[in-house]
Amino acid sequence: MYIPPYYENKDIDQIKRFLKENSFGILVNVVDNKPWGTHIPLELEQDLNGADVLVGHIAKANPQWRYFSDNAEVLCIFNGPHAYVSSSWYKEEEVPTWNYIAVHVYGTLKILSEEETMASMFRLVDKYEVSSKNPINLKDMSPKTLRQVKGVVGFQIQITNIQATFKLSQTRQADHAKIISELKERNDPGSQAIADHMEH
């Protein structure tokens, strides 16, 4: 991903927080000589050696997994909030722009065993059921229901490179206060979130 130096984020702790809070990403590899992307949860975890990895699964009906091979490089794209920034908010004439947060993670993929895939599903459900009114637990489900795991392919991605863009009007410090106040006046969640990131 092209990142102008003033928008590049190298704060690995902040990037990890972003990945954990925005884990619904796009897994991209090459299928039959064409780029192929699937929108799925990609959870940031640590492997047995303490290295950062992404863990996920896709349906066996999705042909993408047939092009998985151990150590094949894949790209995982994570999008955060974004908002249009009007240049009418600037002190000087300039073209409008877009503020956004995006992280690209490159890594090598390894297919998980059925047991490892099931364990990752338990962790996934436990993470997202915490805020449910009536949380479910996979432990309470019948063996028949849990057999659906046979219909998916689990995988782990060893991270080799992370590229993070946090484009938050860093080159327009004189206009920051005005941009933030204008964004806050909008009702959409993207504008509100970008304003919050610009403040902090």
C-alpha cells in the first residue's frame, strides 16, 4: 500500500489495538491467476512461540481455500473509520480529501487441523458473545451442530509485514480544530470516529 511518510503509523501497540477492534477484514490471495478476496473475521492472536498471527476460517464451498498452500503469501486488509474532509474548512484554498485508517497485513498461511479450527471457533464465539443479551456457548451445542466445522477450512497466518495508514490531516495542523469541529457536527459514525482519532 502506498503510504506518504506523514500518514504512516509505526506504533505497533496502537496497530494491534486497531486490529483487535476492527477484526472483520478481507483475505486476499491469487485464485486461478486472479486476485480473490473474502470478507471474514481475522483474529489477532499469538502462536505457541509468542509470535503474532492472524487466525480465521472460510467455507469449503469457497474455492479460495484450494489455492492455499503452506507458506503462500497472502494479504489481509482491515478498514477503520473514514470521512470526507471539505477544503472549505481550511484557512487556505486547497482541494478536499478523505481521512481514514487502514492496515494491510502480509503473511504466510498454514492450514489448521480440524481440532485447531474448532478451538479457534470456540475463542471467536467467546469473544463476540460477551456483549450478547443471551450469550451462547459452543460447549452447549449438540455434536450434530458442531459437525458443521467439517464444512470449513481453518488457517493461521504468520505475519511478515504490517503497513498502517492513519491519515488524520497531519499536514494541516493549523486547520485541525476546525476539521474536528466540522466532523463532530455530522451524524455519521465515520466522521465522529475520525474526529475522535484526530483529538487523541
